[in-house]
Amino acid sequence: MASPSIDWRTGLPDLIGERLTLRELRESDADTLFVELTTPEVTRFMWAPPASALAFEHFIGWARGERATGKYICYGVVPRGEQHACGVFELRQLQPGFLRGELGFVIAPRLWGTGVFDDSVRLVLDFAFRVVKVHRVEARAAVDNDRGNAALRKLGAIREGTLTEAFWRDGHYVDQYLWAILDTRWGRPSPAEGR
Ligand SMILES: CC(C)(COP(=O)(O)OP(=O)(O)OC[C@H]1O[C@@H](n2cnc3c(N)ncnc32)[C@H](O)[C@@H]1OP(=O)(O)O)[C@@H](O)C(=O)NCCC(=O)NCCS
């Protein structure tokens, strides 16, 4: 478990779970990310991913730069026994001081339903609430993304509403559900008093 006092802006600490390690993405992950995360079953509910392995490399460099500014965190999911990341968990600052952050996640289909999502998301949220001291984590999922919405529900996130025509896909707008989880609901005291 990462120390609550570490400065994550200088580099993300590895987070170790039963089935995987979460670590900062490396350029050497780009080929695997491109192959595993750009199939139609993965991308149908998401913004278009980087269009090539090279574009993933650029994204990885960009993510490191954004992390250094304190606005963005991007963890790669490396399953136990493997070398490369085949999933990504992002946390994007929505309000200065990271009081509010938006969570995004994607993992390779071969890992769906294996517990890798559960392990990863718990590590990421624990890091978000305990180390980054986010108060409110939000997530959005297209209303017809049954798997993504079920994943958020079982995590304990609250579905707060519907964002009308918030997502453009295949030539038309799609509604999204807005989900939220508070640090207090995650079993952590709110850090607001300490700010
Ligand atoms: C979202 C994602 C990371 C979740 O990982 P996962 O391994 O599939 O998640 P899990 O299997 O742990 O949980 C999904 C839940 O949805 C349920 N589910 C699956 N298909 C479903 C469906 N058609 N309708 C309702 N529930 C469904 C599963 O039963 C499971 O619940 P359970 O663990 O209680 O049985 C993964 O599916 C993914 O990468 N999807 C593509 C990207 C994406 O949609 N990201 C979310 C956008 S914010």
C-alpha cells in the first residue's frame, strides 16, 4: 500500500494486488496496449483510442507529463506473470486540488470477469482517496454499456443521473449515466478539513 505522504507527481508508486501490479505506463507497453485495447468490443463504448502503437507511445509520454503537473494519473494493469500493461485506469482532475476526479478504465477482454477489474479498481480508488485525497470520484458510462455500468454499481458507486447526448458514437449522440463515489462512502474520513 502506498504511503499517504508520497509525492505522486514525481512518479506513481507501484500498487500490488493479488492478481496484478498497477504501475505507471512505459513506452514498451505501447504494442500490447494497441493490440489488446483497440478491438471493436472494447472501443464501442469509449472515445476513440490512439490509432497506432506509435500513438500509444505518444499518449504514454503525454500521461507522464500531465502526472507531473498534478492533473492526471494513469496506471497500467500488468497481470501477475506478465510484463506489459494490458489495461488502463485513469483519474483526471476535474477541480483544482483534485477535490473531484473522473475515473476511466479499460482492460483487455481476455481478462473480463476474472477479478482483475475488482483488484485494480480497489487499488486505484484507495490510492485516489488516501494518497491523492480526492473527495469525489465521478465516472460516466454510455447507458447501453451494461457491463461497464454493472461494474460501477457493484463497486458501490451511486448513479446520480443521465447526461443527455453526452457521447458521440457511430454518427449519433448517446446518453451516459453519471456515477459518483465519495471518500466518506469508501470508508475514509473526508480530507477537506486538512486542506
Ligand atoms: C468495464 C470493464 C473494465 C469491466 O471489467 P470486467 O472484468 O468486465 O468487470 P467484471 O466482470 O468484474 O464486472 C462486470 C459486471 O457486469 C456484469 N455483466 C456482464 N455483462 C452484463 C450485461 N450484459 N448486463 C448486465 N451486467 C453484466 C458481470 O456479471 C459483472 O458483475 P458480477 O461480477 O457481479 O458478476 C471491462 O468490461 C472493459 O474494459 N470494458 C470496455 C471499456 C469500458 O466499457 N469502460 C467503461 C467505460 S467508463
